[in-house]
Amino acid sequence: MQNVIDIKHLTRDEKLKTMEALWEALSTEEELLISPAWHKTVLRETEADFKAKKEEVLDWGQAKKALRKRFK
């Protein structure tokens, strides 16, 4: 490994900038981003459930509240 950063000593702003730089570097390697086969299966199941009205569409705020409540 070239450089290992001890992130415990970084400020919050420095951590966010580092995370953004890592994300930007990773996202430019799109050809390496291959979803596992089970993703396709789950997406098909979700789509079928949505069409059968078994899934509810939530905006992001509602979804976060529901998830927080579910995993409390």
C-alpha cells in the first residue's frame, strides 16, 4: 500500500474530503463495478412486488424514518 492515513487524527472536514476523493477515484473505474448476480434477482423481485402493489414508494425522508424505527 502506498500511503496509509491514520484517520483517527483527521478533522471531520478532512475525513469528508478524503472520503470524497476516494469516492471520486473509485467511481471513475466504472468498468470494475460489477454487481453480484443476486442484485438482479432482488431488483426483479422488488419490481414485481411494486407492480403487484406489494411495495410502497417512500421519499428519502420517509424511508430514513422507517429504517430508523425498524432498526432501533
